[in-house]
Amino acid sequence: MSLLDVRSVSKHFRGLRAVHEVSFDVAEGGIQGLIGPNGAGKTTTFNMIAGVYAPDTGEILFAGRAIHRLRPDEICAAGIGRTFQIVKPFAGLSVLDNVMVGAFLRERHAANARAAAAKILERLGLGAKRDLPASSLTLPDRKRLEVARALATRPKLLLLDEVMAGLRPTECDQMVAVFRELNRADGTTILLIEHVMRAVMALARQIAVLHHGALIARGTPEQVVRDPAVLECYLGEETEV
Amino acid sequence: MPAEIYLNVAVSGLLTGLVYGLMALGLSVIFGVVRVVNFAHGEMMTIAMYLAVVLFSHYRLDPLVMMVPIAGVLFALGYVMQRGLINPFINRPEHSQFMLLVALALILVNGLLIVFGPDAQGVQTSYSFASFAVGRLIVDANKIYAALAALAVAAALFAFFRYTLAGKAIRACADNYAGALVVGLDVKRLYALTFGIGAACVGAAGCMMVLLVDVTPPLGPAYTLLAFVIVIVGGLGSMGGALLGGVLIGVSEALAGLFIAPSAKSMFSFGLLILILLLRPQGLLGRRT
Amino acid sequence: MSRASVSLAILAAILVALPFLLGNYALSVATLILYFAYTGQAWNVMMGFAGQLSLGHAVYVGVGAYAAGSLFFHYGIGPWAGVLLAMALCVALGLIIGFLAFRFRISGVYFALLTIAFAEFTRIGFDHLDWTGGPGGMFLRVAQRDTWDLANFRGPPLMYYYAMLALAAGAFALCAWLLRSRAGYYWQAIREDEEAAQALGINTFRWKLLAVAISAAMTAVAGVFFAFYYNNLFPEQIFHISRSIEIILGPVIGGVGTLFGPVLGATVLTLLSDGITEALAAVGWEIPGIKQVFYGVVLLAVVMFLPNGIWPALARRLRL
């Protein structure tokens, strides 16, 4: 059964066709990759799922419920957690406090929220830095913090927007291991936009490819990389491998 | 009341409104480029008014003639303020910038109080009581002169931003700060220049305003608020909007003073401000960001 | 006990004992310090915690003062009922301003100007409201200095001092609790990055409204105190923008968003203002305006050299 069902959504910005009639679904418990060259409409699609934009046409179902008219906070409460491509830490707060903000969605009491946040930080390898101000973190740590905060809202579906970009290969592999573990042990479904092909290939069981706002291919990683349409749209594009 | 009273009051409000508009133009230019809200704007206006009063009472120099040197003095004041005080605050949070300018305003308004005392001071020129009659419409000469001067200064400012290299460079800074840095514009100097130009507008407007009203130190904060209302109504950062807003507020104040009570006239302006903020927050002529 | 809680206990003891050490004049200065510590704390909930800059907080002082003042003036109803009306009216007003601003996505400078506009609008409105005395003001019946009439909040300076101390301490405790609860975390998240806050499931509209409502209710109580302490109310004075600025000076100088900032800022400012007045009187420079110039210079210096306020710098020194 699919947890997320995106049904022919479109979004235009002042005549610019950002996303056109895109449909795909994410199976419950699955890991789905969303790839495509720059400007393909990946982040716009993401923002429609997360409730930042309402689609012009089409609908988005989450666990069978239409969510495309909901606000971002309602979507988060429904069980979809997201990260931002350009990280948005609460700079004035400590690392632990950042994650506690997320944890308060499911835990009303500060003590419980703190315990939940601390556990997530350990899991992401940020335990030692929990009392530092978020503004002092390096970029890889900020990316981890984004993930930790989203996880603290206990999502059924986790939307990851280029969380590997800028990480070194070993850091990237650590991240991949974290997501695998999360998926296996907690059953969290994951939808990730990623430029780092190494991570997508290692993680995703299904991949959807966007180009010029339209879906051009879907399938397993092996199928997608052999698809002529995909090869063509990436030709001349610099892909990180 | 006969109809010509309304017309007379409306025309008088329109002429005063043009001077308001020039004052607000200064605020709008500064905000549009430097992105700092000059909370000491009205205080700078009163400085110019006092300068005009002093020059007139000691040397019989006409405020409209002294407009040029006084605008020059205010330009220098604005330039130095931006360079020395405000520039380090460009990237600080809004409330921090606000407190800086509140401190400046506090010093300026009370400095004026110490120097000039609390009593109202004004000028009486040869044309103070002259008027022109067009049909049954009677207009005060000083209002006509002040409004024409305001239009002339505004036109000069439009020309400066449209045709001169410095004006174009300032507009480039306003449109794209990073781009301006990349192409090698001296942004700090241009910001100071802009603040100077905004202050010069206020200086010129002060010289005109002193023909219409007597000056007291508390006029400063009142004009600051008035300038805010005008630029928000017209559109913060829009030059045409500032003039339009000035005229609108001038006319509505004059009519509200006639219909309701003179003391209620600014209630009307603030009501208009609230409406504009809610219905068209970018202002009448502002662009939505 | 930590250094911080020991210091707090000592401070509390000093404040309780203070009336027995001070004369009447010094006691009135201390009352004023507590008053500004209280209003600063209230403003801080909105700006320091939730990041919504209000430059029109005088409107809540004024509406609160006039609400309780009118009940007493016209119907002889004491401030204990009046404070409820004051809080209800100010919460309603705050919710209206907040609802309009947040629904229409007005933020930053525009929000600040909207709050000024509402305060000015209300000031001129009261100038034309005959029921409250218009520009001529409203005068509450003054009692003998040595009567103790708690029902009508009439008593000696000592009573006002302890009332203000209770209010300031209550506000401090409330803010400390809020800051450590879900509300405090949510507000700070909204202050730091509203979009990220919303993505974490926070209904930012509702939480911002809550901050405005709490801040307005707290400030309304200060208004009621003002009415019964000074016994005369003039729209021109109570709603004026300089009153709004006075409220925010303390927390800005002490440290926006901190618990001790408003307290420290109010103390420094009030003592300074008082000290300047006395010093100027001593040298015979009683020129109107000169005190405000000094005030401005001090403010300028603090804003330039201690951008986060005095408290964060002091706390680091004291290792609290």
C-alpha cells in the first residue's frame, strides 16, 4: 500500500511551468529517490508535499487522506517531517533546544521532550555537541541537525532535501547508515531529493526522475540508470558520483 | 457651508501635502536603498526649520532662497550619520537599528529644546499674508511657493536617479546589494550618499514647511510619524508613492480638520495607515516583494 | 543550590526588606524601577520571546488604566474587578491587532508601525471621548496617605511598593516558567525562523497570538496600577509614543529575550535618570531637555557597544 500518493500535480509560477502533471507514489516502509537536473522541479514538488505551496491542479494523498490544502504545520502534525535544502537552524538556541522544538509536537512536557531530543541526537552522532549554540555548528553538523529536528516530530514519512550535499564521502556513508537503520528499525518511510548519486543508489529502492517539471522515468536504481531518457537528460550535466 | 470652502480647504491641503510628500520622499529614498527606517526623520526636519528661522530672523534671508544651503547642511549631517553611526548597524536586527535612531532622535529633539526653548518660532516674509484668487478660489501665496519648490526639488531628485551615474549606481545598490558589490561599487559611500540625499530632501522640505507652520521641538516626533504614515500609504521605497501619499494625507487632514475637529485630523491619517497596511501592505504605488 | 539561585534568593530578601531601609522618596524610585521591570518583562514576551516588535505598548497601559479608572470613577467599583475588565479589553485589542497583522502577513518594520498606528489612533480617540474626560483627563479620588483600603487599592507608598514587587516577581516567575515550557520553545523557534518553525508542526499564527495576548494582559495590569498610583490619566501622556519607547528601553538595554534583562535595564535606567536629575540640580543646570540628552547618549552607547544588552555581558562575568 502506498503511504504517499502524488496524483498529477502541477504548479506554475507566473507562467513558468515548474511542475507539470507529476504522479508517483511512495510505498509504506519504502525509500524513494527523487532525482533530476537542476531546475527539474524537485524542490517545488517537495514543497507541495510539505504544504509550502498548494498545487494548481492535482491532489496529494497521505495515508489515504488528501493533504494538498493543508498548512505546513498541519502536514507535519499528520506525520510528514521535512528538512530544508538551505539549512534553517534556530541559530540562537542550543543544538538540544533546536531538536526539542521538534519533539514538543508529540511530547507536551519539557522533560519528556528533552529526553526524546537527546536520544535522537545520540543517534545522529550529535550527542557531544548538544549544549553548543546551533550557530557554531559546521555545515555537515547543521545538515544532521536538520534531520534530527525533523525526526523529533516522529514522522511516518521523512522528506530529505539534499541532506548529503557538501558532506565528505565518509560522512555521507554514515548518513546513509543512519537512514537505513531508521527505515529498518522504525519503519520510517523516506523520500529523498539527492544530487549525490552514490547516496541515492545506496539507499533508494525506487527512483523517480524529473526533467523540466515532468516525470520522465520511474523504477529501481538499476532500471533508471539504463533508461535512455534519463541518460539523455543528464548528458552534459555534471553529475556527482 | 458653501462649496468653495471645501475646495479652498482641499487645495490648501493639497499644497501642504506636496511639502509633506517631499519630506516623506527623503524617508522613502533612505529606506528603499539603505533598508534602515530613519526614526529620526522628523527631528532632522525640525533642525532644518530652526536653521531657516535663525537665518531669517538674524539676516532676513528668505527660507526659499536658503533652501539650497540648508539642504546642503542636512546632506552633510545625513552623510556623516550614515558613515559614522548607522553603517555598523546595517546587518543588525531591526529593533537594534530602531534603538540607535531613537537615541539619536532623543538627543536631537532635546538638543533643540535646550538651544531654542519650548516656544513656537516662525518667519514672516513679505508674502506671508499675500494670496492669489482664481475665481472664487483663494490660495495663500506661501503655500503656492512652498508647493512649487517641493515639486521642483522632487523633479530634480527624479532626474538625478534617472540620468546621473551616481543615481543609477544607487538604484543598482537598492536592486541588488550583492551584485553592486561584485561589480565594484563602493556601497558604503553610496549608502552615505543616499542618506545625505534623503536628509537634503528633508532639509529642503523644512525650509518650505517653516513658511506654513511655526516650529517647536515636539514637532520632530510628530513629523517622524507623519512621514511613516505617508510612505506606508504611498509605498515604502516608491518615490512617486511618497508624493502621492503626501498629497492624500495633506488633503484628508485638511478635510478631516474641517468636518470633524482639527485635533482629530491625525486620527484620520492613522486610520488610513491601518487600512492600507491591511488591504495593500505594499502601499498604493509600491511593488510587492 | 547554584550560584544563580543563591543570588536570586539574596535579591528577593533585599527587595522585601527595602522599605525599611529607604525613605519615601527612595521608595517611590524603587516602585518605579519595579514598574518598568514589570512592563519590560511583559513587552519581552512579545518581542524577546516571540520576536514580534511592538512599538505601541502604551496602548495596553492606557486602555488598562482607563478601563479600571472609569469603573472606579463612574461607578465606584474597585480595581480588583477593574483589573479583570482591563485585562479582557487589552487581550481583545491585542488579539485584534495580532489577528489583522498575522493574517495579512505584516511583519518586521510594518508590524511595528501598525502597533504605533493603533496606539496613536487610540490616543486621539480618547482625546475625543468625553466619558473619560477627553484631553482634560480623568482624576481618581485620592485618599489619605495613611489609610489602608485594600479593596479600593488605596494606601501608603509602602502598599504600592509591595504590590509592584509582587507583580514584578510574579511576572518574572511567569516568564521563567513560560520560557522553559513548550510555549517558550515555540516562540523562540518562531523568532529565529518562522518557516522552519512551521515545518516542525507549529501553528505559528496561534502561538504568535498567544504571545500578544499574554503580553497585553500583563501590560493591562500595569495600566491599572498606574491609574491607582498616579490617580490622574491624560490621553496625551499615557498613550504617547514616548511612553511606548520608555517601556522597551529597559529590556533593550538590559538584554532582549533574557529574564534578567528587563529587571536590570529598568534599574540602570531609572537610577541613571534619577541620578542625572539630581546631579544637574546640584550644579544648577536645570535646563529642560538636558536630562533627555544624557539619556540619549547613554542609550546610544549601550546600543553601540553592548548590542545584546548589559545582562548577557554581566552574566558571563559573574559566571551565572
